[in-house]
Amino acid sequence: MVVDPADYRCSLLAIQLADEWVEYVAATGIGGHARNYAQAIGCFCGYVDKVLSSQAQRASLADPGIFDTLVQWELSLPEGYAPGSTRPGLLASSLRVLMSRRDDHPDRVVAPSLARLARGPAFLGSGEKAERDEFTRQEKRAMVRAAWKSAHATRKRLDNGWALAEQGRHPEHGSWTSLPDLLWGLAHEEIAADDFRRFLPASQEWPLELRKFTASSGRVSHPRFTRLQLLRRLVASLYPTTLDLHAFRVLLMDSIGHTSEEVTGFGEAEVEFLPKGVRLTMLKNRAGRLRHRAFRDQNPSDVPGRPDDALGGELTVDWPRREASEVVRRLLDVTARVRAKAPHVTDTLFISAAVRPNYSVGIVIGRWNPDHPRTNFRSWLAAMEVEVKGDPHIGRLRKSVKVEKAIVTEGRIDAAADDHTEETFAGHYAQGTTLRILSGRTISTAQQHWFDKALGRVDGPTVVGTEHIAQGPLEGTGLSAQEAEGIMSGQLDMGVSHCKNPYQSPFSRPGELCPVAPLRCLECRNAWILPSNLPQLLLFEAHLMRLRTLLTPQAFTRLWGQSWVNLHAVLGDRQPEELAQARKHIEASQADLHLPLAAHTEFDA
């Protein structure tokens, strides 16, 4: 995107901002993000023309009179975008950056009020940015298969192309319609792109072999562009194209798990092959970090290869094993010749050849550009017949690898976030569908575990019926002989129940006598209730009923709710005859309930 000040009435203001934009882009090398600043300039200058009309010609950053116009422009930006869009905040902040940069220059004047506004708090928020979901495991598996298939096809095509070129000679000595001769001329740089326009006859005069070769790309072009299509096919037979290198990026991201920026950002000097692996030096510009990482090869016996049915069973070793060293070797091999023709590019192995529509420019060999509309990642997926749901963005592959790493490490963030902070993982990578499902399952499993444990835990007394006593002195109940004897003889009678060991109470430290008997016996797993305890239980029920009249429902539930529930569960299992007999004992003053003095005073607090 180009900013032309002549397109605006406020040409002086446009020139000032455009100058800062050009210098800022040159100084920072921000690349594709430069268009954001250009769009902000165009949007603001257009607004100034509209609002100030004929007075726009005098608009300048040195004029404090445009302060209100700038504020109104920022506040009006959300009107042209969907709710929650990030664009308004981005455009406003981009323009503020250029204004602040101009104000920092000692020889350039910016009105103090505008400078304070540029450095002040933003009027607009950053918007809501929707996180991309990862590819499904089926989509990722299909993608990696397609990448291996593409890598092998590329290697085979280049080998055949160079083998055919060795059979040719200069077209002037051979023929301008001979496929080997044309390949020989391009391989040895004896012919240029413009020679195809000058010396190649019309496509109607080509031999059948050359016409089939040109049309094998699957696209039928206009006769006017047939020469250009032939040139592209010839170049693709000798050098890797932009579309070819997508496969190697996919394989590297799958094998080492790093970002697209990192796997495409190391050159031959940053590659060190180890006896069983490879060490790579990768730069992550956004984080400003330079990493040296070693990636070990897998043991072939651990991951046996299997043939690819689509390739006739020829592949038996390379996939689905994730060996970064093998991918890097193949990438070095495929790009060897094209890298030799671009010695100035040393910071990446991703170098490709392309043919421009202009014959005077012709063949261009340089840094890989994966974002061209006709050769981007979406186009590669379509060419390889890989179907994915949602946005076909390469960043989703990075998330897929992170998800697999989180699964392998059993959800440990510190292990999965091995190349960034845990906060980044939690805020960016952990928001995918797969990890959300796994997190939900983990939470459900944990809840079910504790729920089952709570149901299986004995937090109340063990009730012994008359039939158990008739069989013997508590035989088969899990009590030791000494404990059973103490309960049956009454030595361990605590009032409303018997206690198998009052010195192992859950309400006190081991070895200390239980401090809460008999008030909490109905909540204790050490309590054993015999038929002889029924009168005391009925008396304790009367005590709790009295407390219910004194305390608020909330206080009673908090203090005595569990005892009340357990007590009614015990009494509910008794036969009416047993309860009637127990009440007769009470009426005859043959049963007493001894409670501590504190039990008769309750504080509702």
C-alpha cells in the first residue's frame, strides 16, 4: 500500500505523516505490518479532508487546531467496523506512533497538545481477538502425510529435470522447442526469460511433447500466455517453487514444534548435524530470543515405518517418524542449487524460484514468500487435496503440536510451555477445543473421584443389629478381639455409642483422648452403636430437638446438621418394637444421657 499525499487536500499533513512512515518502516523492517500505518494515514487524512473541507490545506502537525479533529477521528473509528474489532485500536495506535516519532525529532515541530495526546492514554481498547483453534488430529495427520508426499514429489521432479537438462544443449545449436535444450539453457544460465518471447515459436508450432509438458500443470492458459506458462514449468523442473516449500515448513513444525517464524528463520550456518540428531539455532523475533535446540532422532525400533499406499508402498522409513534431522537434510538437498544462486540470503533455507509476468524481470530467486495469494498455505492445502475446517492458517499447526505435547506430558504446563512462558500457554494455547475437552474430562474425573470417595467414606457410626450379636461377639466386623471385647463388655461406652479406640479420634491428635465425645460420636467413624444404645439415642434426639428451637436453621445445620441426619438414619433402621422398648426404659428411669455442661449452652454466632 502506497501513501500519495497528492490524493488529499491536506497534502502537508499527509507529507509529514508519510515521511515518518517511510523512515519508520526502513528503521524497523516491520514488513507486512507497514500497511497498517499506511492505512491509518489514509484514513486520518481522508477524515480531515471531509471535516475541514477547504481549510484542510492548512492542516499540519504543528497546528494545535487539529486536536479536536484527531480526537473525533479516533472516536469515530469503531463505526466502520464490527463490534469488538481490533482494527480501530490498531489504526489509532499506529498514527500515534508516527506522531510521537516526529515529536522526538529535534528539527520537526509537533504541537505540544498533539504530542501529549499521542503519548497519552488510548481512547479505544484493543478489541476482542478470537483465538484460532488448533487443527484436529485427523486434519494434522492428513497434512503431514500430504507434506511427505509433496516433499518426495518435489525431489523426484527436480532429479528428473536436471537429468533431462544434462541431455540437452544450447537451443541455438539444438532447438527452441526441445525440452532438454530449454532445460539445459536455463540450468546453465545461457538463456534468459526474454529469450522465450523472442525466439520461441507460437504454441501451435510446438511438438506434442512440449505442449503436454506445458499443459500438465492442469491449467489451460490463453495462447498469449503459453510461453510464460512453459517458462514456469521449466523453472519448476529445476528449482523448488514457493508452493513446494510449504511441505517442509509443515514437516519442521510437526517434528520440532516451533513456530513458522523459527523453522523458516535459520540458515545453513545455524545447522549442526549430530551423530543422532541435529542442533538448530533459531531466532524468534517477537520474543527477541535466540535458541539453540538439539533434536534427537527416534529409535527405528520404537517407531516402525510403514509404506504409503498412495505412493505404491515405496516409503518405509521416513514417516510418520518425526526426525528433524531428516527433514533438514532433505530441505538442504532440495534448495542446494537455488541457494547457490542467492548467496546474499544466508539467514534461511527457504529460498525459492519464481517467474514474474514481466519478461524483463523474468526469473527471480530469493527469500521464500509464503503469503502470496496464489501460492499461500491455503493454495498448498487445496493442491494437496487436504480439507480443513475453519481458517487454514499455519499458526493452527503450532497449536496442534502444543496440544499433543500437553497430552503426552499429562497436562503439565511447565513441560508443554518449553519455549515460552506458562502464562502464554495458558492464555494462548490452552484455549483450543481439544485441551478444553481434556480439561473438562480431568475436572469431571477428579470430581467423580472425590464424590466416590465421599460416598465410600465412613463419616458416621457403624450400627450393629441384634442379629449380628446373636452370631457371636462382633465376629466378621473387622474389629480386633480386644476392641470387640471392650465394646461388648461396656468398657468403651461413650454415652450414645461405643468407641473402638477413643485415643485414635479424627477430632484430636493420635494418642490423645477424644475431646468431643459423646456430642460428636454420631459423626465419628470410630463409633459403634449396639441395640443397648437406643435409649441414649432417643434422649440425644430430644436434646437436638430442643436445640432446633433455640438456634436459627442456618446455625443448627452448621453445628448439628450431620449429627441430626446420621441420628435419624440410625433410628430409621430400627424396628418399632425396639424403639418402644427403649422408650419404656426411659420412662422407667433406667436410661440416662450424660452430656458435658457446655452442651446445654449454645451461642448463635
